[in-house]
Amino acid sequence: MAEEKKKVTKKVAKTEEKKATKPVVKETVKAEVVAEKPAKKTEKKESSLTVDVFDIEGKVTGKVSLPVEIFGEAVNQKLLTQAVRVYLANKRQGNASTKTRGEVEGSTRKIYRQKGTGKARHGSVRAPIFVHGGIVFGPKPRDFSMDLPKKMRRKALFSALSAKVADGEVKVLAGLETIEAKTKQFVSVMEKLGVAEKKRRVLVITAKDPENIKRAARNVVGVNLSGATRLNAYDVLKNKQLLFTKDAIEEMKKHFLAKE
């Protein structure tokens, strides 16, 4: 009996020793794991995007930096959808109008007696079922305009421009202001840049509104002109290719990134 008691006491002592040592082992392991984890690197966001600058001969003459705040935003599909819907709604005039039976011309007399004719009873020739009668539930002038806050409009524009840059559909052109006001010369510049394909919509963005570019491009099918400060998300998405003049990039920086 004494020997059995000694064995039991030895087992109890061993288990207690194991329990006492287990937490210490866990703590040391945790400390080693924490020590092995490398420190996180803080990556700085690039301040600009660089694209090639072409001359009117279609040759690369240098590079220009595009501001990330305008051309490097994340593409927000929902915001773009909302901006396009608001833009198209604001273009609707809402002038459609029809006349009801109280507005059309016609006699107010009862057209035939109430009973005895075998026909349905009628009281006016201006009823909708008669020729030249009134229109039931026809359109009336209404206001379709919708509002989009200024910050949302700008975010949508930046999102659209960023999508175009990501798709490689943005080119910067230098020297376009020097061309003559001739359609032939403008078409030649488009061909040298590789954007003169049929059925391709091209948007030319300038800093101001040069008269020579207006005259040269107004008869070219598929080419649209816009000022740098008048851009909107719909025009950017509607056109396949965007051509920025070098001055237009600087104008956009001043207009959109200026501290208000």
C-alpha cells in the first residue's frame, strides 16, 4: 500500500510540473513569432502619371505629367451611371403637350338625343372617341431636370478620365494651335496620330476656344470640341478617343485643383 501511494504522489507531482511549464513555453513561442514579423512598409502614392506628348506630325516629342487627383482616381461605376442619367435628363425639354376634351375646339351641344337612336349616349363632339376630340392622359409640359452636387459631378468626371487613361485612350498633343483653319490639315493631323478611323468619336480638349481649330474641325464627322473647364463625364464616356492639348492639362490643374 505504501508503494502504491508513492507512485500516485509521483504522478501527481509530474503532472503539476508539466502544467507549470506549459504557459512559459507558449509565451516564449509567441514572443519569437512577434519578433519574426517584418515591419510594414509605408508606400507613398505617386504624385503624377506620365504620358507621351505628340506633335502635329505624329512624333513623340516628350512626356507630360498628368495629376493623379484627376487621372488616377478609382473608377466608380455607380457614380458614372448616376452622372450620365442626370446629364441626359437635364437635356430633355419637356415641351410635349396635348389638349384634353376641355381644350379642343368644338361645339358643346348634345350631338343627338339621349334615347331612341339605338346608339350609345353621347353629350359632346369633343369626346376622346371622336375624330379631332380630346386626348386622354396625354403628355403635358413638365420639368425633367435633376440635380447632382458639384463634388459628385467632379468625382464622376475624374472617374471617367481615369478609365480612359487606363484603357490607353488619352493622347496629349502639342502645336495644334498653329495649324491653319483648314479641314484638310486637321484631318491630316488626325491620320498621323492614328485616330482618323471611320465611326470613331474623338473629343479634342483645348485650354481656350481657338478659332482656327473650330473652323478646321467643324466639318469632320465624329470630332467634337470642348474646353478644359467645360468637360463632363458624359462627353468623356461618349467619345472613344480623347486628345488633350498641352495647355489644356495645365488649365485643368488650375481649375479643378485650385484651393477654394
